[in-house]
Amino acid sequence: MTKSFLAYPTGVAGSALLLLRMSVAAALIIGVCLYYDDWVEFAAVLTGALLVMGLFTRLIAGVCAVVSITVAFKISGTLGIWVGLHGLSAIVLSMLGAGGYSIDGQLFGRHVITFRRPG
């Protein structure tokens, strides 16, 4: 049986992963900025920026999932549910990866290696 899923898909799937990265980053930043302040906000913005760019996406999405779910329990109410659901989206993103439209896709994606004969 062949593997039919590309590690860093482009096209519609890559665009969907880009939108997912953006929504998880926005939820993280909004949730953290409403509850915390100062250096925690800076860390959330930096983490969100790394996630949108797609650098170390699986690791950063895992961190976002933990932070989002923790913030969701502290906020509670409707906003807490919203942030918690985006924490679940971060878990999905950490399982799927960045997609082709990311720095990870450029660094670790498919490469063509050509060999030339000497002489």
C-alpha cells in the first residue's frame, strides 16, 4: 500500500493548513492578552508569529495547545470555551504539520538532488 499523504502539501490542503495556523495563533494571542499582561503577552505574540510563519510548527502547536487549554480553564465562560476549542485545533495542527506554505515546508520539504558525472 502506498502512502498518499504528502508531508508538506500545497494547493488547497496547504492553504487550509495556513488558515488553521493563523486561527490557532490568533486564538492564542487573544486568549492570553485578555487574561495576562506584559512578558506573557510578548511570548504569546512571538509564539503566534512563529506559528503563522510555520517554523517548528509541530512543537509550537503543541505549546499553543497546552497554553490555550490552560488559559481556557482560567478564563471560563463563553470565551474560555472558544479558546479551549482552538486548543483542540492546535492539537490537530501539531498532528498534521505545517503544510507547504511554511518555513518548515521550505526547510524540510521535498528536494531534488541531481548527480553529475565527473569529467
